[in-house]
Amino acid sequence: MKGCSNLVLGKRWYRSPSQALLLGLLPLLLACASPLARRSTGVPNDSKLEHTGRIPARLSAQARPKQPPFVSFNVPNLHYIEDDWRFTSTMRYRLPNEYEIHDGLETVRLLGGSVIRIYALSVRKPTDTPETVRHVLGPGQFNEASFQALDLVLAKAAELGIRVIIPFVDNWSHWGGVSEYAAFRGKPREAFFTDAEVMGDFRKTLEKVILRTNSVNGRAYRNDPTIYAWETGNELGGPDPWVTQIAQFIKSLDPGHPLIDGTYGPRIREQSLSDPNIDIVSSHHYGSVARTLTLIDENVRMIRARKRYFIGEVGLLSAKDTERVLSHALSKNIEGILLWSLRFHNRDGGFYFHMEKPPYQSYHWPGFVSGHEYEEQPIMQMMRRLAFQARGQEVPVPPVPATPALLPVSEPSDIRWRGAAGASYYMVEREITGSRKWQVIGQRIDESRFPYRPAFSDNSAPIGANVRYRVVAANETGVSPPSLPSEELTVTSHMFVDEMQNAGLMAATAGSLTFTTQHAELCKMDRERLSGKAGARITYPVNGHPRALKIYSFAEQPGQVFDLAWSSRGHTFSPLNSQEQTFSGAVDEPVAFRPVLVTAEKIPPSARQIAITWLMPAEIGRVEIEWVP
């Protein structure tokens, strides 16, 4: 049979059929075995996945040689981004680019992971705007660009030795799923699992994916060892007949890749264990640690090695409880465990952020002080340690970060870069034309500190000077080479910035004001804000001649949010004209507050104080005042 001479023994690839003799009583079985059909974590992370032709038929659970369990992450946004929370963006969905996909996968590799699970394919919702990007647009209608992003995920994963679990559909409506398929036909949600027409629509999606040929590397999906397994869906609630029919259909298209039953629950179903087309079962665990440990034990006893078993999702726990659960699971007969969830670098600078359940947010490698509320740093270090230990390897010293890429700099107040996987902090350097000397002007910069904002603002550059910038990445091991320098630019002004950490930059405050870090998910993941009620007021000093003002705010109701005024001496204030622009997204987006950008561009040069008065309940995330000496 074509492709049957390829084996995986231990952690090396062998193409010689004679290697099969090493397995004694199983030579014929193993000679036709696919690496994807066994309990394998794939090739080592520092190797590329080898494409060996068509995936042959799967092995039984009993016939597979035991492999070390994988310890890794769910990376739900790797193929489809849901957290583009730039302040002026009205669409939080977009497709990842090559840099972001590589960064996410490289992060997993550095963490010792060999398998990841992405989230389900997106489905158009009735509330979508024309600009909303999805995978499934209607019955048998698809967005090719979205599938090309998935192609790139698989191509890059193959290069880095990472294997991917792909769920087909979501039980929930986060970015479209079961209900949306039924809605295409004007039918209720439950029709997805029982109605022949709706089930036929879903089969068209299965055919679109499974029979696809990768536009990047030319591999047929059903022959690609990079795909660890298909999953019927994410946390589905379908009846047994639906699972049976869909599993049979998937196997008719691709008998080689393992299939995971994506039925929802922390418990394993007996029906899944008896279905000949289901190869792997998994469970998701949140909440009580004691209950989670008990359920894992019960699942292992129930399975009795009849099927492969892994923990598909677990998390939202303290560092101590996370390690307790993972260590317990790894002591059992499981294939691996995936923590929820990891986010990667943003092509516009910094990281993507996602609020799970306060205080828990998405994780970022290598962990940052900004994630102290949910113990990001100790959890990330623990995950890396357990990943390598599970493979029987010593935990390696983290490599020096790669060189970051400085993004175009148009103003000294807005310096951003594309970060390097594994960097703990950055340094910004400036060269004044003619000096032939690079000076460090920003040290130990934490790119996670202010999500979706400039990472650094240079307020020390001399007005009138021509300057260039560059950035270096660093971690405990060393410092990267510097980035390519920016284009030369002339410094025309300075920028005063207040990120609302405290009142230290204000000249005066009055009324009901509170600094808050709560409900960031309702304010475009702006972590630190100043909350005020109607009548509250703050006043800023101006060191020089002001040119313009910007207020990034979040209002609780429609209408004008602020009243602005200026004063030359701080005694008498005169009205300051301003404009307010709202950047609300689609009606179903989880942003309860209205993002409002307030601008004032004609400020009298003699102004030495600027006052901001609340006209309604609102929160300010950032204030900028452009000025010249």
C-alpha cells in the first residue's frame, strides 16, 4: 500500500521496512502505520515534519507504541483573530498574517509543546456587517482567504515540528457555529443535529476542509501528517445518531487521520468508546480542582485503554492548582494535556489579549508583571518545565530572542515594533543625525504593559533634530542584535501621555473619581482607567505651548461625554472646542461601553492648564497633549 513503509520509532523517522522487525509480533501492522495513527507527539520540536505521502489506515489503541504525553496549549486565534482591540477599529475580527502565525507556533516550540489545538471554523452570523471576515458564508459558500490563513498555519507548523488539532464547528455562537448553520435555513438550533438539509450543509464544510489542498505547500490535507487529528467540533451537544453519522462521513473522506469526538463534557461517553470511527476521546475541565481530579480518574478507568485519551481544555486556575491538575493527569494513561489559552504577538505591536473569566486572561510567553493577577509568569514557567520533563528531557536554557522588527515611526511619541518570541523586555535606542552614536533612551520596556497602544514615547528628543530609532529584545539569556533603524524624521513636538495609573501627572482633581482595573473586557482590554461620574473634573498642567489634545474614553450612554476648558493661569477657565467620535463595533461584540475619542486641535498657545469635566458616567484610558517649548 502506498506510503506504508514509513514508521515512527521513538523520535526518529525511518523509511526502511526492515525497521518493522524490531517490533516482534507486530511487523505487518506497524509497516502500514501512520505516525498520526499512534499515540505520538510528533517529531522533536527542533525538527521539521516530514511529508511522507498518503496517511494510511489507523492502528488500534492497543497496537500503538507508547509515546511521552504532550504538554501544550490551545491557541484558539492562530487561524482567525477575534481580539483586534485597536481603539479606532470597529471590527475585532481579522485574519492573521505570516509573522503572527510563525510567532504563535515558535512560542509553542520554545515552551516545549509539540501539539496545539486551534478553535473551530467561523460561521457568518445574522448580525455580521459586510466587512466581517468568516470561513463559512452560507450553505456551501466559503471565504477562500480564511482558508488560506489555515493553509499557512499548517505549512508553518510543519516547518517547526508542531502538529495541529482542528475542530470543525463550535457549539457556541462566539464567532458562529451550530446555531448559525441552522439559521442559514431559517431553522432552530437543534436542526443542526437532526435536519437532513442542515446536516448536508455541514457535510459540505467537511468536504471543503478535508479534501482541500494546501495553497502554500501543495499538500492534501488528508495526507498531511501535520494534522494531529480532526475533531467533530468544540463542546458539542449532539445526540448519538448525529455523532455516528458525522464520524462515519469524516472517515469516508479521510480514513487515515484520527478523529476526536468533540462532544461537550468533563465525562467520557460510552457511545464514543464503542464507535469504531472515533479514535480519540477528550474532556474539558474548569472549576473545582478536586472534582477535576476525580473526573480524570473516572475517565481513565472508564476508557480502559479502549481509546486514546487527552485533556482538551483545562485552566483558569492558580499556578499551584494548575500544576496540581497537570501533574496528576500526567501520572495517568493520557496522550497529553492542553492549557487554555495562549495568545501571540500582534503585527501592529505588542500582544493580542483576551479576557477569559476575570481575573484570568490569555497567557503570553515568557509571562509578564502585567499578568500578575492570574500568575502568568509562574504558570508559563511551570508549563515549559512540565513539557520538557514529560518528554524525558532537561529543561533547556531559553535562547536569546530573535531580532525584533521596528514598525515605521512617524512621530517620536508613537514607537512600536513586532516583538520576538521569548523576549522579556526591550530597549529603544536613538541616533541624532550627525552624532554617529546610538543612545539608549528606553530600558526594560514591557510590551505587554499597555495593550494596543504605542510601546514607547520619546519625549527627550531635541525639537528640530533629525533622528532615527532602533530596538533590541532581551531575556535572561542575552540581548538580540538591533533592529533595522527607522527612516530619519524631524522632531517637531513633544507628547505628554497619561496612562491613568494614578493621579501623579494631574494638577488637580475634583468630584467622584476612581482608578479602576475592572471590566477591561468591556473597554477594549484597556487595563487601567480613570472612572468618573457627571461633574467630576481633572486638570492637567501644560509645560509649553499646547497644540492638540486626545482623550481615549469609554462612555456608558449616548451623548456628549466631556466638557473641555483651558486657562492661562489656573484661575479662570474658558471653553475649549472639541470633537467626539465613537468607534463602536458590531451589535453582538462584548463591548458594553462606547469607545469615544475626544480631540481638540485648536488650543490657545497661552494655555497652561487644561480641564476635563465629565458630563456622564465614563472612563478615561489615556490622555495625550501635544506641545512645543
